[in-house]
Amino acid sequence: MTEAFRDAGEPVAVRVADLMARMSLREKVAQMYGAWLNVDDTAGEVAPHQNDQAPDPIDWTELVRHGLGQVTRLYGSAPIEPEAGARRVADLQRQIIAGGRFGIPAIVHEECLTGLAAWRAPIFPTPLAWGASFDPRLVEAMGAHIGATMRRLGIHQGLAPVLDVARDLRWGRVEETIGEDPHLVGTIGAAYVRGLQSAGIVATLKHFVGYSASRAGRNLAPVSIGPRELADVLLPPFEMALRAGARSVMNNYTDIDGVPVAADPTLLTEVLRDRLGFDGTVVSDYFAIAFLESLHGVAADRAEAAAAALRAGIDVELPGVNCYGGPLLKAIEAGDVDEALIDRAVERILRQKCELGLLDADFAAEPAYLAAPSPLDDAEGRDIARRLAERSIVLLRNDAGALPLAPGTRLAVVGPGAHRGDALFGCYSFPRHVGIHHEGLELGVEAPSIVDALGLGFPVSYAQGCPVLGGTDEDIAAAAATAAEADVCVAVLGDLAGLFGTGTSGEGCDARDLRLPGRQEELLEALLATGTPVVLVVLAGRPYELSRQIDRLAAAVCTFFPGEEGAGALAGVLSGRVNPSGRLPVGFPGAGASQPTTYLAAPLGRRSEVSTVDPSQLFPFGHGLAYADAEWGAVSLHSPDGWATDGEIELTVPLHNPAGREVSTVVQVYAHDPVAQVARPVRQLLAAPRVDLAPGESRTLVVTLHADLLSYTGRDGRRIVEPGDIELLVARSSADVHTAVRVPVVGPVREVGAARRLHPAWTLLP
């Protein structure tokens, strides 16, 4: 007779209860941690304090005798061919099943921020490029492709997306964020979740919550923010992604006002579960529980750290067993941990394993990939990567029509990012995350450089000028000489992604200021001095301060690590084959290289007469030019009796494409609240539909906004919608307003909760 927990026909709750009733305490605890098998002292640091926090050597037979919750990064810790990785998954799952009394397989998890972080898997644009696309449908398609690849390989959980809202451009992980606006981050992040989970993969929301608000943009530095910034800026993207069905959440490393999030039941239980209704698993960021002792100093030993994290609401310790093994058992024996907390965590873990099919009697240890092996970097993935890269490139400036480049233009292509394919990859791509620690390893995917791509259509000469950091006077002079002989110089400047000092952008690669790294500004000045028109390509993980050169550039283009198809996409934009349509998800800073401002600022956070510092953005959030764009007609507001505090209004925007090519425009709708209980941002994004129009096509965009989108946290900590005049701004960017419409919000002050409307609706009429 099949045990109830193996019977797929029984309800999940019945199956989980049956299994838990059979398990010993030690077997339950074994479900609460992972094992990281493919990492050692020679692998290179891919997680904070990886070497000094590594668990003791593993006795594998003893470890799996009680079962095992997770297996960490079998594909993403070292180079391994996909077929060999799939066989490794199958072998380990068989050993785990055979080792314990109940034959419970482990969840296999991997990083998947710019695609599955595995050798030979496709490399997509970074999340900041997703944001620049303003295209949730395309991001959802990317997520679905990533998820399908993972599922074929026997992977169950992906550690993405990152939903931190960028607050300080100096933070190294800005490239991993989707942008500086919570609506944009939540809309795009929720789309990724839908896509990934459509393939049966558990999406993991990172990093709950407040990580991006660290002081001075320093990684893991303390966070000092008020509850209103947390509630109104940093939490909404998580709420939107939870509504999309996300099944796992990862904690933020930092402390907020002195309390490390890994030990904070207010955030991990009261907010996340009681208020937002989350019932999935909370997994620790790598070593975050041990950090309660070693970095934060809020636990005397690992037993105390385990107890604090478990009480707060962390169910699973990753990447390996530091605190949730022997130290947790010690805390239970000492009476410091209630066994009910163990049951609470294990019930969530087993429910997830049940939903994934890991408890089914017919579970197959062999990944589907072994039955039909094929290249991971397939045509479908590359097509998605190309389209997303093309849609994410932002034309910042185009002085006197310098772009697109005329056919036959002799190009000097200069700069540290011009001649290497991996310059197009973010820090969580396999080549920049792991591959750099394996000398001589090929990229594993086809990734032409920008020089290669431009050379297909133009006569090209190349000079590096300088690396991202360092360089010589002689090399800068040689690059200037190359530029002087060309019709146009394309200067590819910015970052090289990496981790913990191996790059200028990425985890642990924070910036002291926002000048171009190293000697790149000197190189740019030398190129400008030649008199050859200079087209700047910012290839970076964050915006940089360009105020001293911007007026002398012929044109400027920005791309945020656009992935394996990025060079071709960029060449398409420069040549005119692609009509640029990206919009900035983060603004470029104005003069003054250390201003961490975002567009989401209250009046006194903007330029004022009481400070000599002007924080205005050089290129604002939402900015982006095109070679051809839609014409916007007169905006109409359908709200004859005002906007009820519990009602909806409609905005209509006539759109027409007068060009002989397709155009894609992003209609941004902002709200300005002139009088409120608390100081509010001067404007905040409510909607940003992207509309594609064929040559000569006319459509009418109808945007439906619920009053919930106006809600904010009032003085008493309650989220409210209140009556009063609101100004709606239909705009091409946060600073370029097409039409401002004043609308009275009428009715009583209304409190709204976690069930509030989070998304606008929009449709296109003929």
C-alpha cells in the first residue's frame, strides 16, 4: 500500500501531515539546510565571505542518512557540460533518496538572474536592461525560456528576481536592480516571476527588504530608513511579485536601524506572512544566518544565530549547513527553540517539495535533458535575448542627427568594452561570476564583440585606449591617433562586471563616486580633442556622470550589459536598422559625481534655494530618444464627477505613427499630489504602457487607473487614499510632460490594505 505522502491524488496538506507524523526531529531538521558540493578554496569567491564561512568538510553518507533539503548550484559553481551536470543531478538524487528512511529528494537551486548561471546556457541582458525595455511581456517570455531550461536540467528553484529599488547609484548591485521606481520594478519583476514559474520553477524574490538603501551605497552596510520609505518605495515590488505567485523569498543581508533582517520577525513574519499573506518558503541569503554571529554581533554563537533566524521566519539555510544542523539541535536541546518552530518551517518546505512533485511515488531522479540532450543556447533563447537587448538600448543624445551612422562611415572603435564579448555580460552571468576563476575557459556561448558586430557593416579600426581601470599615456595617445583618422569615433566606455573587486560593477564592487572608472574620462577627453565626432556608448552597470563632456558629444547611447546578443543589437541601433526605443530605468546624475538622488524626491529633495548642491538628473528617469517616434494627440480624462477615493478613472491618449517604419513608444503616467499628510515625491509613476505602431498606424491608448494607486502611508502609519486635487502627468519621461490634467479626488479618506490594486489596466482601441 502506498503511503499517503506518496499519493499524488491526496491533498497536499494531507500528504505533508502524513510525512511529518513519521519523521524524527533530526529528519525534520535535515530538510532545513542545503549542501554545497562543488565549491572549494580554489573555486574563487562567488558569495560574501565564502571561504571563511564555508561549512566543515561534509561526510556525505552521514549527511544524507537523515535526508537533505537542498543541493546548491551543481551547475553554477564550476564549469560542467550540461549532460555531465544532469548526470550529476541524477546520481546525487539517487543517493539522497536511498540514504534516508523516506526517500525524499532534494530541491536543486541555481542562480538565474541573467539566464541560468551555468556554462553554455544563454546569457540574457541584466535586470537593469529589463527595466530599460519597459516591456513586461518580453521579460515574461525570457523568464519562461529560462525556467524551461532549468526544468529540463533537473533544477527546481531559481534565486531571482532581484526586486531591490535602486536608491544610490554607487551601490555595486545597481545592475541587478530593475530601476529606481517601485512601479517599474514591480511590473517587470512580476512578469519575470510569471514566466519562470510557468515552467514549474520556484522563483525566489531577493532581497527582502531594504538591501539597496545601504548607507553610501556600500554593500551590506547598515540601512537607516524610515517605515514610510520601506512601505511606499521598497515593499511594493515584493507585493506585486507575490501577487504573481512567487513561491520563495530570500532575506536582505543588512540591518535596518540596528536589527539584521535575518533576525527580524517583524519583517519576515508579521509583514511578509501576516500582512501580505505569503505562505511559501523563506530561504537565507548565503551565510546570512552565520553572519548574525560573525558580522552583525547579535548572536554569541551559531546556536543563538540559528534560534534567532528560525524565530524570525527563515525556513531554509543556504548554501550549506552552518547553523541549522548541529547548532540548531543544540539550541532545541537547551530549550532555546520551540519544536513548533521546526514544524512550522518543515511544513512549508515539504509543501513546496510536494507541489514540485518530489514526494510523488513516480518521481524520476534523471532530468529530462538526459533523454533528449540539445544545446542550451538555442535559437529561441537567442531570439529573445536579441529582442530584449534591442528594446533596452537607450538613445540619450543625438546632436544634429549624428546617428544613425551613414553607410560607409569609417569608424574608430575605442574603449575597454569594445573588443571583448564578456564585456556585455552582467556579474551574475556564468563567465563573469564563475568563469573568471578558471583561466583559459571559453565563454561557452557565441558572443561577438562590439568591434566584431560593427565590422560587419562598416570599415572599422580599433584601439583600446585604456582598460576599465589603469592604462598608460601612450595607449591613450594611440587611441586618439586612431580616432583622428576616422570619420566617426565610437567610444565604448563604462564597466566590466564582476564580484568582490573583480570588476567595477556587481556584487561587492561599489563605487566611491560616479565618474567613469579609471582613466576613461581622460580617454574620452583625448578623443574629443581630435575633432572627430564622438559617439559615446555607455556600456555599464550604472549611469555615470557625463556633464563635462555631454555637450561636446555627437551622440550618446546607453546599454546596461545587454547579454550575448548585445553587440548585434547595439550595431543595429548605431546603423539605424533598429529604431531605439529603450527608456532609462535610472536617471543619469548631473554635475557632481557623488549625488545618490533618484527622481522620487519630495520638493526639498530637488533643486532648491536653500542648498548650493543641485541634484537634478542630467538625463531623467524614463528618458529615451528615437529616430522615429509616435505623435501623441490631445489627452482626454473620463471623470465627470471626479475621482472617487474607491473608484477608477480613464485617460485616453491618441497615438499616430507618421513614419515609414515601426515605432515603439512608452506612455508614462505620473501623479503629483500637491498637498498631503506627509512630504510626497513631486511625481511618481503610475503606469507606463509600451505601444508598438506599424507605419502609418493610429491607435487610441486607454489607461484605467484605480484610486488605490494614489495610496501612501500617512502620519499614523496607515496606508490611505485621501480626497484633494491630484495632477496627472502624461509624459515622455519624468521631466518631459506632454499633458498635465488636474483631477479632484472625492469622497472620504479610505484606508487600503495589502489587497489594494497594484497595477493599472490599459488597452488599445482602433
